[in-house]
Amino acid sequence: MAAWLSGIGSRIGSLFGNRVPSTHLGVFGKHPGWNDHLDDIGLDSEPLIATKQYLYVQGIGGIVDGGLWEAMPDGDVLPEFRHTFMWTDADNILVGKLWSSSDGKGRTKYPMVVCAHFSNRPADSTPDVVPILDRLEQSCRATTSADDIHRLATDAAGSTALLLNSPAVQASPRAPYAERIGINPDSEAGVRIAYFAENHFNGLASNGVSSAKINLKLGQLTAPPQHIRVPADAADPLATLQFWRGFLSATIPASAPQLYLAPAGSPWLDVIVGFPTAKHLVCLRAGPNAVPLASEIPYDLSAESRSKAVKCWQDFLATA
């Protein structure tokens, strides 16, 4: 009877656009418990499958196959994967972690990835799932057993499900956070970032990106992706993600697929809007010499552009 009711609920959900809120937790990548890429665990939603396909198989896989990180000068490549990421569109919030790992044969070019998927929560309402992912990462690192990974993933999926209706994480006050990363309304760093965002993201509403979804059709999007690297507080990745998502909302349509990549211990955040290609995902392990922060690009700004950028920051920082 329970299975029958579940099936009916699923079919009803599909009739109404699958608007029923749900949680999922997926695990994929490299782990010593498998001699190659581990068997997918929990990839039971299309956005999770798309995350593996676009970030891992085509993204990191394309970079590895092309030797793109090896081609960079010494010192320009981060020594390891160690990232917190968030990928959002109008209906989906995916929060994950990826870290350097190896398979049972000692091959280390690919990371291990854990990712929580929240579907159909209210917009801008990311729950505090990072502690669950942190514990899952630590436990996965501590074992070489495939059976352990399956058990750990099941436990983490249960904990994630309890967050379905939990309140969103409270955003850090904007002005103090901005000061921590060296930005005030008329700082050169702030002006350059606002100018970059205005010039690179303002056309997104008209090129199809705003109606795209994180699914297996995202790769068909013809609009070129846009990327920006901005300053960050490496000690607080979730606050960083929330701060910059809030600031960029003035120029990026809220419904557009937005990928935020925060490398642990590095004072920057990468943001990719649209379909993340291998070319753009090189930023995962590219240092600031290879991919400069927008705050360090020496634009020659007119007085009008500078004034507009300052006003943009003043309005943003005054709201919270």
C-alpha cells in the first residue's frame, strides 16, 4: 500500500510540474573502495545526474583529458581539490563538496564529490546542509571501504531530508562582510567588480539563460557562459556564497543557472552563469595568476561608470 501511494504521489507531482519539495543526496567520483570511478550512489534526481555529467564527466574529465592544468606554469595550479560549491536555478539548490581523492589503484586526477539537492524550496532559501557534508567528507576520507561509503551516504541522506522544511541560513550582515574582504562602496576593488558585473551579466535576461534549468538539456544552451572571480572570506564559504549571490542578483536573473565555487583556504570565489564548460571550470584549480580576480583588473573607468558602480554598492550594503 505504501509503495502504491508513493507511486500515485509521484504521478500527481509530475502532472503539476513536480512542484513537490524534495531532498536528494548523491555521491560520485573517486574513492579507494573502488578500482575506478565509484558506483553512483543516490543520483536519483536529474539535477544530480546533470551535476555529475557537466561538472565531473565533461568538466573535470575534459580538463584532465586535455592536460589543461598540467599546461599551466608552476605555481599557477592549486595543489588539490577542496571546494564547497552551490549550483542554483529557479527550482533547484545543489550544495556540495569535492576534494582530492584516489581510486583503489592510486590514481588521483579526479576528486570525490558529495552533493545535496533541494528541489522546489522557496527562492533564496538555502538550508544549513554544509555541516552534514563536512561530516560526510571526513568520514569518507577515513575509510577505504565501499560498504562504509554506502552506509555513510544513506545516513547523510536521512539527515539531509530533515532539512527539507528547515529555515534558510541567516545571511551575514553585508557591510561587515564586505569590510572583511576589502570592499567598501568607493573602493577600487568594489568599483571594478560592479563594472565587470554590469558589462558581463546585463544581457543574460535576453539570451535564454534565464529560462535554462540544471538538467540534462543544459548542455544544449547556446548562450556563452559568463565567469567572474571575486574576493572571499575563505573561512566562511556559505557566507561568501550568500553575499555574492545577493550582490550579483542585480545583474544576474535569479532563475539563471548559477554555479558558485569556493576553494578552501583561497581568498576568492568563482561564479559561472549558464552552462559550465571545461574551459570555464579550469578555474577550479587555477590560481590568481592564471585567472585574476575582477577586483584586480585595471579598468579605465569614466566618471559616470565609476559613479554608477559606487551607487550599486551603496544600495546593496544599505539593505542588510
